[in-house]
Amino acid sequence: MRMIPTLLFLGALVAGPATAQARDCPIRDEASGGPVDARVRRIMANLRLPVQVPGERASTLGERMRAYGVPGVSVAVIHRGRIAWARGWGVRDAATCAPVTPDTMFQAASISKVVTAMLALRLVEQGKIALDNDINTALRSWHLPPDAKLAPRGVTLRQLLSHTAGLGVHGFAGYATGAPLPSTVQILEGSSPANSEAVRSTLPAGGQWRYSGGGYVVTQLALSDVSGLSFARLADRDILRPLRMAHSTFSLTSAPTIHSDLAFGHANGQPIAGNYHVYPELGPAGLWTTARDLARLLIDVQASAQGRPGHRLSPAMTATMLTPVRGNWGLGPMLYTDGARRFGHDGVNEGYQSSMVAYADRGDGIAILTNGGQGRRLMDEIVRAVATEYGWSEIAAPAATEQQLSAAALSKRAGRFDGGDLSVTFEARKDGLYAHTGGPAPERLIALPGDRFFTAGMGIVIRFAPDADHFDIIEGGPPIRFERQPTSENTEGPKPG
């Protein structure tokens, strides 16, 4: 999972390239994927993009899975504080056509970071690790090399969990099954057989938000060092088993029976070599799970956020976890603070894409896992269908027709905006707002109600602030905030379309 510093390539990351379809598998009885009622059938029959063309019919889930080349998908919906339903569609393995069931396990990819953050904050509450001390005081088997210029006071657990520590290594490629695996220290040092760079300070600690999977490997080692347990065993003991996440693990070798119901990662319609990559970077990317198990995790956080004791974190610590540190990120989850508060995370590993989002102040939410193709785009349409059915307009607004904006409104949104290591410049033309992202041609954005714009090429929905000093990605990718930048380029006036 790597991020490249232009919005163009963010779109490639979250949407994925066009993917060949898997070979035809026989259509199975829908009951093989789990329970189906009238509500689920309505959702299955009403998938749409954010923009609705008058007279255009909705698509079915099967049609969109084929269009996006997604072999299998697992969905769990939370309503009124409980799991309303959980089921799968498609196949976990396009070679054998084995079906996805509610218990089929997928790689959760970066959703792993939420489990890691909860585990870390539990140890903070137990007094085993400090949130705001130099992380080197907790590390025993390795130390982050000091950097007097970028991190004169070291980096803290709070910074690591919120991606503000200034550390490098955005994400990890994983390892082929059967290949030699590096130790955690070898990953952090970037030494053989690790296939990633050493984790080091690259920006001032605490100075800005910059996504770092490397920082979560540092956290992984620190939690193991202070607990005296392997990370996988610690997570199982403190998070997975207490939440009855019976089909979740950070260690396939410790749960051999799980191998009978794994979703394989796919590329070009077929399982990837070895069926999946292995991620010894457990803290940022190593969780295997089901959508139903992720729903159990979300419900536990929701209950604690609503002030109920007796959950994995105290209400006070959950409030800390769900408080923005910088931009739209808390201690682990990504946050949506416009309107009703929501939290969640996305994930991308080789052959897998995942997403989960839930309300903080009420018991509604959704978790989705996919195993290939343009999973991100399919997930967005499923979320919209579910949100429309249940009335969750903050999670995803119903499909709407294109809005026509005045020249003044378009000009107000023109200019250069930066977020993290990404950049985009908007140009106002007579026929709309265009995004320059470094590609061969600018893309015309589709204006939607609520100051939202949809990029059809990337599948991303953004929302501008009322004064247009920033915008946020609100659908189709992580909620990165882009701030307006001073620019000498003249992008203010509408130009010929």
C-alpha cells in the first residue's frame, strides 16, 4: 500500500486499474452467502454512483461486481447497536469457485491499525506504556535512531498512532507465501530480507500529518516489548477473543483450521501467486478477519464512545482516540467531524481492499471486505446503497443530479490545494471546475449538492469548506484534508470550456 504524491495516483490507489473478470463460476443459491431479507434485496438492486443521470436505472450488486472485476465481497451492517445482518457474495477463490460465506476471512490491510491503536491505548490505561513519552523508553529490543534536528525530544506513541511522528515508509508490499520473512527489527532497519526502507525520521515530529505504516511497526514492537508477548498473541488476548472475533487473527499459523475459509487475493481475475501475500508488518497490515468481526469491533467502540463502561477502552480513552490530533485523524481511526461524528478506516493490501465506517454517537455503521478488482469503487456503491436504505446521509448522500454553478462559485474554488504529500490545482472554466493532478489532461469535476464534487475518473467525492480554504475527501478514499496554498498561477477566472 503506497501513496504517490499526486491526487492522480491517489485515485489509482483507491480505485484500482481496470481488471479482467474472473472466469465464470456457477451461480449459487443466495443462501450460501448468508441470510437475505427484503431490505437486503433492495440494497442489492440499488447500487449507484454519487451522480444520478435522469432516467438511468440503478445497477444490481452482481452487475457491479462483474463491472469492477471483484470476485468476492463480505458485508456487515450495524443498526441500533447490533449486527443487523452479515453475508457474502461471489467467490473467495476464482479458481475453485468456492463461495464467500459470513465466516470467510479476508486481509483487512490497514484496518489493522485500528486494532493496534486500541491495543496500545489499553496498555496506556494499564500503565504499561506512556502516550506522550519518547517511544524509546518503551522499546527494549531496538531503538529508533535519535534525530536531534527532526525529533529532538524523540517521537511519542500519540504521534505514532496519529501519523504525526514524522516517520517515513508509507506502506508495505508484503512477501510471497513461502518466502523468507524478516523479523520486526529487520523491517525497521530495512535489512535483508526486508523489502522496505528503514524506518527513520523524515519530517519534524509533531509538525504535520504524514501517513506512516512504518510508525505502526515501531508501535508493534513497543507493545510486544512492554508486554513480553508476541504482538499476535497480545492482540488475541486483549482484543480479538474478548470481542468474540472468532474468525480474526494476526497469525494464520496459530489457527490452522481457518485455512479452510480464506478469501484469496486476486489480480486480473485470478488468485495472485501463492493466493495471498504475507505481512509480518502485523501492526499496520497483518489482520485477517471477517466483516462481521469488524462490526463487533465497531460496536464496542461505539458503546464506549457513548459513555458505557466495561468495554475494551474506557469512555475517556475512547474519547481521546476519537479526538482529531491533526486534520481528520485521531489515535488510529480516521475521523469525519462534519455533522454527526463518524470514525473508521480503509485498507489496501495486494489483492484486497477494505473499508469500515460507523457513527460515534449512535449504533449504526458498516464494514466491507473485498478480494480483488476495483474493490474500492464497489465498496463505495454498496455503502451508498446501505446508507440510502437506512437514512445515513452523513456516511454517504443518496445519488443526486449534477448541479450547475455560477462563474463566481467556480472561481471561488480555484487554486492549489495540498494535503499530506498530495497536491491538486483546480481551474475554473465556463463549463465547470477542472482538476490538474499531473496527468495528461485535467479532469472535469461533477458538482453535487452540499458543496460536493465527484471525480468520475478517480471515483472520489470531495467537499469544500464554506470559505473554500480547504476541502476534504469524503468518499472513495481516506478523509485527507487539502489546504489552500498561495500560488502565483492565475487560476481565478473562468476560462473557455
